[in-house]
Amino acid sequence: MISRTVKYKKSIMLCCKLALIASTVALYMFTLFKWYGTAALFYKGNYVIGMLYAFLLVAFCVSYGCFRIGVLRLRELFYSFALAICLTNFAAYFQLCLTGQAMLNPIYIIGLTVVQIAAAAIVYYFSNRIYFSLYPARDVIAIHSGSEADRAIINRFMQIHDRYRIEGVYLESEPIENIHAAIDAHSSVLLCNIDRNMRYELVSYCFENNKRLYIVPSLQDIMINNAHETQISDSLVYLCKNRGMTTEQEILKRAADMIMSVIGIILTCPIMLATALCIKLDDHGPVFHYQERLTKNGKLFRLVKFRSMIVNAEKDGARLASKNDDRITRTGHFIRKTRIDELPQLFNILRGDMSFVGPRPERPEIMDQYIRKFPEFRYRLKAKAGLTGYAQVCGKYNTTFEDKVKMDLLYIERYSVLLDLRLILTTIKIIFMPESTEGVEDGDKLPSFHRDDMDL
């Protein structure tokens, strides 16, 4: 019986995800007929409303990773679904108002949201338990170069003890026979930033012996990740165009930036006016702070933000923001935590200095420091700087700047309108996560990855 259950484990997890969606949609349809009857349609029209609701819910759930049961932590799954259902119900409510040609009582949709979130919490709890009963932690051995970056990667695997169990750690300099014997005794292998020839040999060995393989990619791996298969006579060839966005994509992206920035400025105008007033009343200093930043092809532009630190915060020289930094004003703590200080950058986007999505713009002096340590950091300048980006959405505050480059390069190589849309939607999810707004431990040290270089 157990082996049969394991055999159909993917189908079982699919049923859990379907139960999540089905229960949520069922509760919505019940509310529709029970309290919003004036907005309900007749016969097949109601099924269309239900299908549209389910489609929108699934779209948000996919964007926010609500189906990644066993991959994301339970609290993050719960938070992601709560956000997805709030946005879905918000859109559904206004759709019902349009259908009923009147402003309907919102209390029922609010109550529905609370019930749906509570029901989802129950489904997630049991689905999570089912997942880990079907997918026990994998035993993994790690082969690394001995570098600090490799040790950090192994530590991350060790912290996710319910998914991975590090059974052995081997230096690449150890005898190959010892490494082969360790691979034979375990189901999975983690290859860190090891020598290219050694990696080639171990990848081949794992392939021959059907071992699950986790590989830390190099920049070259990412560059060919989006390569196209082509054939020259009877030879298979990978084509890497390395040309960035097409002209059509650039036009479409610019048009979308202009439209969204105008809408964003109109919607956030009251917030920006209130923020400006609070900053002025706090210490009577200037409302805005300007910095020179780099965008596509190393072009300089003046980035504008709400000032969150005291006047002349850099009188003793440029210094990165740190945790509990005494230079941050009372208003500054709030606007940094809620990202309100970033809102004036909508005007940078409207002017064409930045895009909504792209690598975060760096200060020239910080860029120079990074390039001296990691020359490939300059690859981030192949795309226009962005208000949000792949590294901001998929990384964490302590993500190394090497990984930051990899994420930004992955975005550049995989660019599409749908990817931009997904990153914008996901930004809403992470905007209130506190770990992404904290300062570095020591403001005098060059951080591995920070909220926004030399933020003031």
C-alpha cells in the first residue's frame, strides 16, 4: 500500500492543489448566490463568472508560488495565498459591481476572504504533512572548492533540513575514488563552484549512475541557459544570440513603462504628498534626495527618492545604511520599511532613465568596487536599470553580489513581457517582507547585497 501511494505521489499532491482551488471557488460561488444575487447572471452566465474567478485565482497563485507546497515554508505559502485571494476578491468585487450596475455591500466579500484564508490554512497544513510523508528529506553529499561562497551554499542546504540531509562534504582536491564511493552511497549530489574539468567528470559519473544532481551555475551556464537549438547539416548546435531585447520588445517595454508610471503617479499622488509633508515637518530639511546612478551601457542619471536620513548624512564620507542606523529619521524608518521612499522613481521611469523591471541601478563608486572584485558585474549594464528586478524578487537581503549578477543576467537572457508582469506582481508579495529592507550589519563594510546601494 505504501509503495502504491509513493508511486502516485505527484497525483496526490495535484489533488491537494485542486482541493485548494476548488474549495476557494466553491466558497466564492456560495457567496455569490447567497448575498450577491442581484449581480448573479442566469444559467451559464454564472458558470462563466466562476470560471473567470478560478482563472484569476490560479494566475495569482502561480505568480506568488502558492502551489509550491513542500518547497516554500508553510508561513510563506499562507502569506502568498492570503495576498492572492485578497487581490482576486478585490477584482471579483468590482466585476460584480459592474454586473449588478451598483456598488454592492463589501462586507460579504470581506467575510468571504477571511473564511477562504482560514480554509486554505487547513488545506495547506495537511497538504504540507502529506508532502513530507511522500517526499522525505534527500541524503546529499556536497563537493566544493573550499571557498567561503561554497560553504555558504552548503549551509543553506543544511538549514532546509526537512528537504535535504547533508551526509558528507568533500573538497574537490580529495582522491576521485573517495568521491565516487561517496556518490555511490547516496542518492543526490551537490556540485558547488568546483574546477571545470572536475565538474565535467562528476556530472558524467552522476549521469551514468542515475544520481540526482544539484549544480551551482556559473555565469557561462546562465548565458547558454536560454540558447536555441539549431542544426547545421547533421550537427546539433546551440545558438546564443547575446543581443538583448529586440527593437519590438524595447518599444513595447517603453510604452508599458510610460503607461504604468503615469497610472502609478496618479494613484500614489496622495501618498507622496503626505510623505513630503511628514519629511518637511520632521526636521524641516529637503524632501527629496538625488544620487547619480548607472543605467544601460553605463549611462549616468539622477535617481530621485524621498529623503529618509538626516541632512548631510554623508558629511564624513559615503557609508552604507546599517541596522538601527542613527542617521535614519523617524519618518525615514517608516518610508524605508514600506518602500514609500522609492515612489519618486516613478518620475525616473516616466523620463526614460529607468524601467519598471531591470537590474537595480548602482552608484558609480560602488560599481567600480564590485567590478574590481568581480569583473562580470558589469554585465548588469546590458539592460536598463529597474525599480524592481529578478534579484530583488527572487533573492534575499544577504544574497551575495555574485548571485545578484547571476539573477540579473538570467533576467536579461530570458526577457519577455510575461516575465516582467510576473516580477511586478511578485514585487507586491515581497514589499512588506522586513528582511528585504534591513541594513547591513556594519555600515562601514562593503555588503554582499544591500537594499539599495548608499541609500539615503
